[in-house]
Amino acid sequence: MGVINEHFNRLTANYLFAEIANRVSAYKEANKGCDLISMGIGDVTRPLPPVVVEAIQSAAQEMGDPVTFRGYGPYEGYGFLREAIARYYQDKLGVEVNTSEIFVASGAKDDLGAILDLFRQGVTAIIPDPVYPAYLDVSAITGNDVIYIDGNESNGFLPGPPDMRADLVYLCSPNNPTGAVYTRQGLKEWVNYANRCGAIILFDAAYESFVSDPGLPRSILSIPGARTCAIELCSFSKTAGFTGVRCGYTVIPMELERQGSNIGGLWNRRLAIKYNGASYIVQKAAEAVLSDEGYRQIRVNTESYLANAKEIAKTMDELGIQYTGGDNSPYIWFRCPGNMGSWQVFDMLLAEANVVCTPGAGFGRNGEGWVRLSAFGGQETTREAMRRVKRVLERQG
């Protein structure tokens, strides 16, 4: 019997974004000096807001002074940041959250995988298809059984609960890759399902700041009954441009219990074993994001990305191409023209428009025939990209 975790063999040979990077690299090597515009990987492009940079500089100065230097911090996060997150939930999301329910992380992706430490191997996990690949991969390497539920045109890429029971449910709203956003009623159906069968919802709220429609929920914890069945994971990556800074948080309501164990208590114990917390400098930067001035500054970035999304959506409207996303999400998910495959469209846009997209097939079976475009670029760059895309797609009829 070997020592290697055999569940790694369940992973696909190549991670979606690694495959995209390989194809783009090969194209650039063969076409020296080509002017590529990337609308593929969902990385931000606008710089950190000034208030965040000032906070980082100030915190770094503190760390260089013996009087204000700090060593290990609390693994669940400094009180000043947890209090700021609680205020944000109350003021911006209309949700009451206690600081003891907030756990600071190095990013939502980290916790989406690490949270599975709390559950035995081989549990049943519901994963929508199409889906962000990390949900499937972390479930696979943990040995979980995965039940796919279909997201498609008929349900607006927002599937509801199945008839069968499960232990865990992965939901993302606004959704990556489709840009679709659950209504309150849609989330209520999932909350009712989870409470009925004892499932725990792992709710990825990484894109909540892009929801501009006040009638749409930005937190699953705003749904009655969610506090007994949901864990919310969020990030500063897209909200404040922290993809290279790394900070996020997980909210576990104190009412959430299974088999006589408090889930938040288990998570706190797990942190004590495996995690020493995000750095003080990064947490001060995150605190600055949630200040009044910080919020004003990050909204400028968010509105810029949403303007890009509207530009992409306008192009799709002019071409008569079906799509989701754009209004409350930084992603546009559009149907491939002429019954083309999604990797075909990827290669076509790369070669003929010098634009990098993300093929929907990389997000699951139901992603075939669809393509994702990211709005995380500059406004002029996005306009130029859409001029090129429109020129190419018009030829497809």
C-alpha cells in the first residue's frame, strides 16, 4: 500500500487556467509581437486604492519599530478587522454577524478547500455544473462523492435543490463562470433543502460587491433559516484588488451544529492546529478597505469593472448572441455562435482577434457551447477587445 493520496488521480490532467496559459504561451511564441488582450482569467487590473496603500505603508512602519512590532497574531484574525467586517455586514448587507463568527483567512479559495477538514472523507457533495473548477478538485482529492446538478438555459444557470439528499452543497452567487445571481426565493429553496436534510451550504460570496440590484441578496445569511445550515466564504480579491495581497474571511454562524458539534468551534480548533493567521500588514490593509473612505475608493474600481461588463453585454446584444451576467457580475457567459465548440471559439478569438477568453467546457459538461469573458480590464482595453470580438463573431453569422 502506497503513501500517496490516491484521490489525486481523480483530478483532470490539466487545470483549466493552466491549459489556457499553455495555449496562449504557444501562440505568443509563434506570433512574436502580437497584441493580445486577456479577458480570460478573472484577475483584477486596477491598482490598490490609495487608502489601502497608505495602510500598508503605515503598518509596515509599525512592524519596523520595536515599540509597535507584532509577532504572531490571533489565528482567527485581529479584532480590529473582524469588527470592521461585522460593521460591513450590518451597514452594507443588512445582516447581523457577531465578531466571534468571523474568521480571517488568506483568501476564500484557501478556506473553500481547508473547510473540508471538518468533515469525514467520502461525504456527498452537490456541485452545480458548470462550476468554478476548484470546488470539484477539492472534493475529489478529499475523496468525496460528487452529485452534479445541471445549470442550463432552462433554469438560467441557477439550479434548484435535487430530490436526493447530500451532506455538502457548493453555491456561488454571483456565479463564476455564468454571472447569474440567485434571487432571495432561489436561495430560500436551498436553505429549506439544507435544513430539511441536514446539509451544509458552502456559499462562495467572492463577487457579492458587484450586485447592484437592491432586490438581489448579497449574503446567504440574509435568508431566514440560513444560520443553521450555511457557511459563507468571502474575499477582498475582487472587491478591493487583493488578488496579489491575499485576504478573505469565512463566516460560520454560532447556531450551525451537526452531531452535537459546533462547526465554528471545530473550525477555530482547526485554525489553531494548521494556521497562524493572515499577516498584520495585510489585515490593516483590509481594515482600510472597510473604512468609509476605503469603501468609496473601492466602489470606483467596482463601477469601472461593471461598466466594462455593460460594454461586453452591449456587444452581445448588437450581435444577437444569447448571454447571462453583466448587470450584477464581472462576467459575461455567452453562447458559441454557429454550434461551435467552446475551445473552437477560444482558438478562433485568439488567432483572429488576439483576445483571450475562457472556454465553457473547462467548467463542466453544461459549459460546452458557451464562453466566459471577464470584465476585469481597463475600459479602453475592453472597448478595443469588443471591437475585435464583434468583427470576428459577425463573420460567423
